[in-house]
Amino acid sequence: MRPAKLAPNSPKNAKKCDLVDFSPEIVSIKALKGLEYITLSLKLSNITQTRISIIHILFLVPATGAARTSGAFFHLLITIKFPNHTLLFLQYYVILIINKRSVTIGGYNMKTTEQQHIERKNEIMEKCFECYAENGLTGTGIKALADACGCTKANLYSYFKNLDELIIESTAYCMSKVEDDFMKKAPTDPKDVMRFIEEVPYWTAKKHGSKYRLMYQVYTLPKYIEHGKKFFEGVNERYTEYAKLLEPKIGIPYTTITPLIFIFVRACVHYAMFEDEYYLKTQMEVLKQGVSLFIEHYKK
């Protein structure tokens, strides 16, 4: 077990308290219909370097949504100050498991619970982004987002400070997933390049058109534009890495593939947003000819 850490604003004479054994035990939990709080009682035992062997701590956790949502996540921070100025800082992660008749609670180690928290946050970002894409950025309120995620408004704010943070993080996360989805269809050899060029623009429009429209709606707003710049800096790096992966497959140097990817993606996005067939076909024709010439050139 790692030693407990002192907070930045701890008294100067505060001491670290090493935890030889920290074994939290669930004493009780109650969540009855009609009540506003879940009562959670923890017993902490075998705490060394103090005269206290057992501590009972009672928490009142707001039950809004938690009593209705299986998997609700709680991160409990416990600070104990002893007469000798020793400060003890404890972290405990718990998840509520709900069924039709009762509410129980399970304690998990930090690694497992953090992973579950991340997975739930990712799920929320995907559902919120889809909700915005379907209903529009300005036409979607916090209640609609919560309903789409199957949780309460309060639960959303346990993952994000505000709606701006939710929009920024959701856009970056979901559009990076779109990129990965896009590159899974990448050509596997020189002959497969033409299939990729002809097929992917229409697939992109059908599957991700609304997401691209939302992305540009978000990143062209003045308050989000700096986040857009940062996102597209990452795009430059990721596309370069994609080009490096394609180099041995299609026989063209990645320094040549990278700008071709930009041209191709730009044409796909433009078609996904506006269904401009003429623009798409002229761009794709130039790409086909260019790629064919490069393949022949680097064969020699």
C-alpha cells in the first residue's frame, strides 16, 4: 500500500501516515423509495501509527439517479486529522449494483474501478455526440442528453464540469473514433487503392455525415475554435502515422501518401456534408490518376 500523501494546503507540522493495512468494510447501505439519500456506512480497520483501530464513517450520498442507475460510480475522499497533527488521506471507490428488489454495493480496487469509470464516460460521450448530431448543437438541452445516456442531469455533471467541457471532449473523442473507423477500410495493396477511393466517400457520408457536420459546427464557434486548432494538429500527426502504415502496403513513400490522404479526406468530408457529387468525382478522378502514377513510378 502506498503511503498517504499530504494535501498541498496541509499544516506545516503535519506528518505522513503510512498505511500498512487499509481494509474498508461495507457496514450498511440503504436506499428506500421516496428518500433523498443513500446512507453508506464504512468501517476502516487496522490503521497503524494511531491509537484508533476502528473508524466508522457515515456518508449521505444523493440518491438522484443513483438509486435508478446500476453501475453508479462514487469516488469517496476521506481525510482524518488526529490530535498529533497526523493527516490520513484515504480514497475509496464504490459502485452501486441495482436490481428490482434491492440495492447493494460493491467495493473495487482502484485500477478496475477507474477503468469502469473511463468506459462509462466514453459511452456517455458517444451518446451525447450522437444526440447533438441528430438534434443540433443549439437545439439539444441537458435533459435530452441525460435521457439519451439513460441517466440524470446530475450524473452527467459528475463526469464533466459543464456543457462546454462535455461538447469539447465528446467531439474530440468521437471524431478520433471516426478516423479509426475510416482507416480500417484502408487499402491493403496497390490494386485495392481504387476500391478504397471509389467506395469510402459514399460509406463515409452514410455512416458519419451527421458527425462531420456537427464537428464543423462545434469547431467554427468562436469559443471552441482554439480546441479545433488543437484537434486538427492531432489530425496532422495521426494522418502521418496512417501514411507510414500504408507505405509498405502500397509501395509509395509516406511523405507522398500523407498529402494524398488530406486531399481524399477533404473530398469525403465535403461530400458527407453537402452531397456535392461533382466536387467529389473531380477530386476522386485526380486522386486515381495521381496514385496510379506514383505506384508505377515507385515500382521502378
